[in-house]
Amino acid sequence: MPPALSDDPALAGLAARIADSRAALVALTQDLIRIPTLNPPGENYRLICEYLDARLSAAGFATELIRAEGTPGDCAAYPRWNIVARREGRRGGETVHFNSHTDVVDVGQGWTRDPFGGALEDGRIYGRGACDMKGGLTASIVAAECFLAEFPDFAGAIEISGTADEESGGYGGVAYLAEKGYFSPDRVQHVIIPEPLNKDRVCLGHRGGWWAEIETFGEIAHGSMPFLGDCAVRHMGAVLQAFETTLYPALAARRTEMPVVPEGARSSTMNINSIHGGQAEKPKDSTALPSHCVPDSCRIVIDRRFLMEERVDEVQGEVRALLDGLAASRPNFRYDLRELNRVLPSMTDRDGPVASTVARAIARTMGREAQFVASPGTYDQKHIDRIGKLKNCVAYGPGLLELAHKPDEWIGVDDMMDSVTVMALSLVELLAGGGTQTR
Ligand SMILES: [Zn+2]
């Protein structure tokens, strides 16, 4: 193991500066949590961009506020604002980009703290978005500020973006910016997304997703004489039965080389998000009794997560073949299959420049080997990969993934401090010619 940072003459200044930034790190995290950027509907995006603009401008970044006009949800009341900030070095070189989403999900029930209060208790900062991912955004800003102060002569450029709508697919955020060329490989060479994957893990990518709605059809009739109609719910029962006997065992048997965590997600999976058949649900406060009808329609929404080793047309074809099989064998079985959305898997090489740099910085900071993982669900890496055509991208940030979207979400200040060091060391290696391994 190399010596501690504080004993390394080339890095002691950086280590001291990071140690001194603890109070500023806490304050910035709290400020960001106190701007409630709830999505949906997409609140306060402009406000958080203006806050980040002031902060990053003060650190010498040139900033751009970009509205993703015409993307889903963008309107006068809830405009989709993004910020991209860039700080040029004194010499030419490569660009390292930190991308964080600024939106947070609904608060939900069960909080014992103010979800937008940013309370600091026993080294933890509480609030919606603390871990996913305002803590990570803060860590990247503080890391860049410390690096800039210690290595003013660096080569290349640093970019920091705060983007909208990751929690709803990223179309008003990273996807839009990628379409506008902000993630083109001639502009940006390394991307780090500070999602909460834990401070000692490098996340190389994510599984794919395919979402679809299946509808079965029947014929309405009086409920006392169901033989005069045709029950769409029973047809759907046959679909679910086929899933149980054929599809689920096949999915469970399919294993991936991707290092997905948790372990259970290292296979193909499918969730049935919803099911509805027959007459509409009555309002909660209604005391009316239902009328008696044979349902003529039943719908389910499926959420199929697939592996790098699978192709999306095969994923779709497998479900369609099962439905066609029922149409051939079951009297009066009619169905409709509508794709809702698809996201392809994304995986970068663990020996690639940004993945290996961050891994070395983790080993240097934490004194143990980094773990390489992949995410069960998707995040904005998909857009950087598919639209931006930029492969050299990982997710790395502080926070426990299991806390994301939960009540009493928190981020640990010590974990953030470690991630600041990892991010700053990565900048040293990529932009200041300082290998963190060889020292
Ligand atoms: Zn997130």
C-alpha cells in the first residue's frame, strides 16, 4: 500500500484542504436538500440551477442554463432546467465530467424528520435526496473546488452538470443534453455519475429494461350468466399461469456475467407492475355496490429487466410467442401487446480509463480494493452511452443504495468525505498527470 495521503508530499496539501472543507460540505448538502426538487411534477429546477450557477461561477466555472423544451413534462409551470458548468485548465487535455441529477422522488409516508430540513444528527444529514443524489452532487463540487485550489496548472477541463428528470427517465435532462452534443466524445472523455452506489464501489453499468402492457379481451354479459359472455380476466389468468410455468423458470435460469448487485438481480427478472380487469375501481369514499358484469378487458403492465447477454427483440419475442401459443390453444383467446418503453443494457470496461482510475483512487483512499458492480435498475448512463456514444462512463458516489427513495433517507458525512477524496484523486490522475497508484 502507498503511504497515507497526508504523508505524500505531492498530495498532503490536497488532503489538508479536503479535511478543512467538512463544514462547507455539510452546508452545501443541506442547502441542496432544502430546495424541494420533487419529480413529479418537476418542481424548482430553475431555482436549484440558479443556486448551482452562483456556487460554480464563484469557483471559476463558465455556466450554461439549458431548458429541455418540449420534453415530457416540460411546460410553463414546470420547465425542465439543467445546468452545465465548465472550467478550462491552463493547458489542453481531456475533460472529466461529473453528472448528477437534481430531481428527487416523492416523500411518501413514515418520516420522523423534515424531508426538506437537512437536519444533521450524529454525522448523518437527513432529507429526501440526501443520498439519491444531492450528497453525491455536493461531493463532486467540493472535490473539484479542492482540486482546483491545489492544482491550478491542470490540463484539460472539468465539467459539472445538474440535470433534470432522472427519476422519470432522464428525457428532460441527460438525454436532451446528449442529443445536443454535450456528451460527445470530442467534448467529454470521462464521465462520473455520483449515484449512491457506496463509497468503495465502481458501478460499470446497468441491466436493460423492457416495459409493456398486455390486454386480453372478452365479451360483456350479465354476471349471473357468465356463459353468455367471455371473461377477459380468466384469459389473463391463463397468461399468468403461462408466466409461472414457462417464463419465470426460464428467466431465473438465465445468468449474467455482469457483476450486478444485489445477487438476486444477476438473473433475468420480471415484475408485474399492475393488473386491472372489468369495471373501474370505485372511489375510496364510495359506498356504492358494484354492478354485475363479465369483464371484456383485462390489462397488465410488465417490467422485464434483461441482461447484457440478451437482445431486446428476443425479450419481446419470448413474451409474444407465449401469447401466440395461448391464442393457438385456448378458445377465444385474443390479446394486444403494446410496448411502453425500452432501455438497452449499458456496461463499460472495468479496465477502461475512468473505471480503473476511480478504482485506484478508492484503493488509495480506503486502503482496500474497489469492488466493481453493475446496477439492477437503469440510470442516466444509458443516454450517455447510446445517444452520446460515450462509453467511458461509470457511476461512483457516496451513500447506501438501499436508502434511496426510503423514508428518513440520509447520507453519512464521513462517507461523503471519503468520496470527495476519491473524486479529487481521480482528477489528479486524469488531469494533473499524477498516478495515484504509482506514488
Ligand atoms: Zn439517483
